[in-house]
Amino acid sequence: MTTPTCCRVPALARWLPLYLPLSLALAVALPGCGGIGSVGEDVAGALIDGVVCGLRNCTESSTLNIDEISPRFTATQAAGDNAVVVEGGLGKSANVFTSVLMAPNEQLAVSVDGSPEVAMSNPDGKRLSYTTRLTARSTQPVVQVVFTRGGVRHVSQVTLPTGFTVLQPAGAAQLTRTGAALPVRLSMATVGTATASASGTCTRTDGSSFTTQATGLNARIEGSTAGAYRLEPTDVDEALTATSRSFNNNDTRTPAVSRCALTVTWTHAVQGSTPATMNRHGALLGQRTATHPLSYDAQL
């Protein structure tokens, strides 16, 4: 017998009993099957928030001194885009697994190239992460992230590196598991300052699929030529295989990667300055990026 769609237990129900009595867990998980409806959804939402904060070790900023709070932000401008995207949040000291939640009397704001400051938005509404997109006026935008507590401003600043583009490959590129490395040329005057990551969709030999997001590709520097790199098939295959297995409890028996449709992002990042008043483990990275498509075929 096929279970009605409204009564199929979502993945949430698999772990709800770990945190709630089974009867309440099912009521929350199955509001469409005569459960507790919107109340159940509210409880489920609160529970999910609690689990997320449990994983991220959420801490109210009001319980911390200013020198315990670490600003953690990136300011990124993509090739061909005149805007800078600033993203990030607040952490505690050097602990990368702790998220600090801002108090009502605190604020995060951003300015680019001396423009008026704009308050950062909190898309999830949970005070975990913040973002802003502002137009840049210069070729190397200067970005300031301002954390204000009790009327006192704490300013982080970074000047983005020079922008660049992908010169080679000029269009869609293909990489095969047994083929030659893919040469890449970036319009950069520096050697070895860029990193490569891949995002996209891959299929496995059993027909299943997975999505990869910002998977590092271990790009190799090509001699001493400015902006010259190569992507080795073995490096790419190892990175994608590791990502594939991560979705299957890192089981080495996971079917092999077959094909991938990827976007490769090349990033040049520089470290900015953070206020001496805040924790020294904070960071503001200024990044320029450029992309190109890549088709990977592990069967060839």
C-alpha cells in the first residue's frame, strides 16, 4: 500500500525522537496527518533552531566582553559584477564552532568606498549570519564592516585585490579521468595567489547523484608564469570522490563518480584588518573571483 503524500514521515522524524518523546515527535512531524498542525510546526521550528544552535554553540553577545567577540566576514567581488557582497557573522575567540548572537542594542553595518553605511540583513532571522550587497566605485574597493555596541564603533577594513578574468579556457572545458591536465590562465600579475573550487551536480555509476558546493580542487601552479595553473584529473577526481563519500557516511564502498557539470571558481583573497578592541582571532577577507564551466567525465 502506498502511503499518502501528506502522511509520509519526513527526514525530520528520524531524529526528532532523540530530542522529544515519540508521541510529540510524531505530532510535530506529521501535522498533515491529524497531528497538532501549526502548533506542531511551531514546535518543530523551535526544535530545529535549537538543534542548529546546539551544533553551532550559539552564545548571546550580552554574555561576552567585546574582546571575546570575533568578526568573521568576507567581502567578495566577482568578475563582471560592479557590486561587492559582504557575508559573515560573529564568533567567539578562536572557536570556529561558536556563533555569537547580536543583542538588540548592537548592529552590523557596511560601507564600500566611503559610501553611507548600510545595515547588514539577517536572511534567516536567527542572528546567525548577515549579508549586504553594495555597489563599488573603484577598481579596488575599500570595504568597512562596522560592529556597534552601546554606541561604540568597532571597524574592520579591507582593500580588495585587483580584479581578474579567466583567459583560458575561453569557453566550456572538459576534463577526463585518464586525459591530460587542464591548463588555466588568469589575467593576474602574481604567481600562486589563486585557489580553485568547484560547485555543481555529479552522477555516480549507479545512477544516483549529489551536489557539490565549493569543493577545493588543489590547483597546481604552472611554473613561474603569472596567473598560470593547471587542474590535474587525479586531483579533481579525488576531491569529487571525497565529497561524494561525505554524503554517504564516508563509506569507501560508495559508487564511483561518473560525470559532473561544474562551475569552477578561482579566488584571490587578501587579509584585512580587524579592530584591536575585538578578539584577535577575527578576520575580514577581501576576495576577487572569476569562473568558468567544466565538464568532468570519469568514464573516459
